Amino acid sequence: MKSLEELKRIRDQAKERMTMRENGDHDYRVVVGMATCGIAAGARPVLNTLVEEVAREHLPVTVMQTGCIGMCALEPIVEVFDKDNHKTTYVLVDTKKAKDIVLRHLMHGEVIEEYTVGHYSK
Amino acid sequence: MQEIAMTILDIAQNSIRACAKLIQIVIRDSHKDNIIHIECLDDGCGMDDKTLQKVTDPFYTTRTTRQIGLGIPMFKESVEATGGWFSIESQKGVGTKIIGEYVKNHLDTPPMGNIAETLITLIQYDDHIDYVFQYICDDFEWVLNTKEIKDILDGVPINQPDIILWLKDYIKEGMQK
Ligand SMILES: Nc1ncnc2c1ncn2[C@@H]1O[C@H](COP(=O)(O)OP(=O)(O)O)[C@@H](O)[C@H]1O
Ligand SMILES: [Mg+2]
């Protein structure tokens, strides 16, 4: 059972991490398109997979939602911004690809070429 | 939308776009009364009469060039196809209330889907928006009020990944009690 006691433990751990890290110091910002087009294409489980994996690995990553990214046929779309604001756009993302993005890109800094928009528009 | 949970996400996203600070979602799922009653109430910017007219007029929907139809007419159509009913009330500067009631055992009534995923998706979006979620079935009633959760969190944002993860299981368990 999920108890409020457990929530308090998670809260205290989060506070500890917040003081350890410089405030707002994140390695990556991940943005998921969550307009109707994205949601209809399956963006909800993609977002939630990203949130879950980031939580599980305690990664210094911010996951955010946005509206239509403007390429409805390629939704679900996930954009990864690094510290220098360099953007990688992943398209037609599903939960498996989302897990790969966390493991390979967010944890090991590797751009997964075959999932990127550049690969699809070639 | 294939699931009621997706429809709720779509309808509540309208409330977010309308700058709501408090969004109340009610699901009453009753075998006894053979209904699935969905309610979404917000304190967002509301609609003037002209918009309200357009948003409920099916003729207006068929004329749009969008790939995916407007969320509200789709919701209305979907509940009415099951013999249920739909209502929308809105007042500029006050807020909006949308109700859709499905006939539970009708063949065209979509499955409930993953309500927990829908709620955490909404909560994850912006930690400044509060939600009261009420789930009522024949045997019990369960309420989630994000303000109460935030009191416990004591300043830690509710949309932190590990808190979202806890919430997901908390909601799942709450709806099964
Ligand atoms: N809760 C709400 N508060 C204020 N305005 C709303 C609300 N819901 C819908 N609207 C208005 O009605 C319009 C149509 O909504 P909808 O049918 O969901 O289509 P869409 O969200 O794609 O525009 C919205 O663009 C908005 O102007
Ligand atoms: Mg909408």
C-alpha cells in the first residue's frame, strides 16, 4: 500500500537532493508534445515512461509538456535539450524508444540517430 | 478517443489552457444506475455566449478542417451515442462545467482506460494548478485533493518525478479500494 508516510520519506529525500544540487542545475530538459495530435498518437504513455525512468534513476533531468510541435504525422515527439540548449528531436516515439532515450541519451549522452527527425526526413 | 480516460485528459487540458487554478474532476461509475458520469469543473477564463454556441454546435464541427475533431463535440457525440446526455455551462471570468453521462452497459461506451495515467499527466504539467478528483462507485468513494498532498510536501514541487510515481500508485490503489 502507498502510504502518506512513504510520501513523507520521498519528500525528505527530494529536499536532500535539492540542497545537494545547485538549484535548477539539470543536465537535460526533455519536452513532450501533448496536444490532441500527440495524445491521440500515444504521447501519454511516452510522457509517463520518461517520468518513471527519470524518477527510478534519480536523473538530473526536467521533463516538460508542450502543445503541438507542428509535425502531427510524426507524433509522439520528444525533444531533448542539453545544457548548451542544443536540441535533438526524436519522432514516432513509443514507450520502448522512450526507455532507450533515457538509457542511451540521458544517462550516457549518446544521440540515437535512428530515432531522430533527421533520419526520417532523409 | 478510445478510452474515457483520454477524453478526460482532453477536456481537462482545455481547462489548463483556460488558465484554471483549480480543476475538479468527478467520475461516478455505477452498476446500480447503469451510468458512467463524468464531470469537469474549472475556474478558468470561461467562454462568452458566442464561443459557447460554436463549441456545442455540431454543424460548426463538421466544417472545421482539422484532422482530429474538436474535443467537446466529440465528447458530446460519444456520450449521446450510448443514450446518455451531455451538458456544458460556462461564464466568462468565472469558469466552465462540463458533464457527460454514458449508459454503462451500452456497446459503444468506451472502456474507462487508465485514469491514474491521465491524472498524473495533468498534475505533472504545472505544479501551480490544483485538482480535486472524486471517484464514486456503488461500494465506496475516494477523493484526491492535491492541496492536501502539497501540504505534506512542504514546498517540494508535486510534479517531481518520484512524487508523480508515488501518486500514480496511490491513485491506482485508491480507485480499487
Ligand atoms: N474549460 C474551458 N474554458 C474556457 N474555454 C474553453 C474550455 N473548453 C473549451 N473552451 C473553448 O472551446 C474551444 C474548443 O474546445 P475543444 O472542442 O476542446 O477544441 P480545441 O481544444 O481543439 O480548441 C477551445 O479552443 C476554447 O476556446
Ligand atoms: Mg480541446
